[in-house]
Amino acid sequence: MNYSIQDIIKEVRLALDENEISVPLIAIADNDTLSLNAIISQKLVHAVRSVTQESPSNLLDGGVSFATTVTWESGVSGKGMGYTTLPDDFMRLVVFQMSDWHRPVLDPIEDSDPIYLLQKSKFSGIRGGVDKPICAITTYPEGKVMEFYSCIGGLTVTVKMAKYIPYPSIVNDNISICPKLLIPVIYYTAGLVCSTYKDKEHADVLFSIAKDYLK
């Protein structure tokens, strides 16, 4: 969901106790308001990225579609392992499911995971399958890809669901944030601002609050 940067700045300032009638959480003079707003805007992108990457999958929603095309290792559609190239702005998987799988994959493994080597076994029972599918992010000559293990349905198999969250960016004074992550993003941003002003004590408190919302 898209949120106004100006609205988020107001919420971060509230989290910093930075308003007309309260004592500032951090010592910033009134004539530094524009400077503070610029710092909040800058730190917001980092906060969205950190919070989204650390969030449990049940707090994610929405996302952008991908995997419009897939390639099959066997050369036979719908049989065995397949893979799809990842968008350049791919940050985190939301959900991926092939049509013959009994459940989706929410958390892919990396090619450095010991489980990844098992996916290359010649024994199909060791690899991921329709009952316990596995997705793995790795690198091919053409770039980052996501392998999926595996399918048995043949020609009728299609991509049932494929959503990802891109790296955050500010576009037209708006930024996209998963709705359930808005509050932790606000507190995490406030923590980053405190860190900028060398206020580690308050930064740690704000980071802790943000993490509590991710439990």
C-alpha cells in the first residue's frame, strides 16, 4: 500500500516526541525542522527495507506479480525442477506456488543452505516435491533466478501464485509499505534518526518497540 512521505514524517516526529507542546526526545532546535524532515525521509527507505526483510511472512501482503515465464530443467513442461528469472528489484518473496503443489512456499532457501545440495540429488524423494515444495534463490549467467522443486503434473502445470516485494523507493512523494508493517517502520525510522543524532539510548528503545510489533 502506498503512503504519503509527509504523513509518515509526521508520525515519526510524534514517535520522537517532536511536536509543539512536548519536550523533544532529541535536542533539535526549531530552525532545524527541515533538516530533521530530510533525515527522516532518508532513513525511511532503510527502515522499510530492514523491517520488511526481518518480518515474519504472516505480516506480509500484497506484492508484485512475477514468474510470467518458467524454464524446465528436463526440457519437458511440468516435469521436475523449473526456474524463473527474478526482477532486478526483487527483495523478498511473498508467496510462490505451482498449480500441482499442495501448498505454497513462503520462505525460499539460498544456494548456501545445506538443503540446497539435496535438491540436486538424483533421488526424487530427497528433493522438494508437490507435498513439500522448495524454492531456492541462486545465480545463473543471466542473473538471479529462483529454482522450484518440483512438479509432476506435466503440460497442464502453471504458476498458480507468484508475488514478491521490491526494494523500497520513494516515488511521487509516496512509498509502498505492507500495511501491517507501517507502525514498526515508523518506530524503526525514529530509531535510525536517533542513531544519526548519536542518541543510542533512545534509538535502542525505539528499535525494540519496532521489533515487538514483528512478533
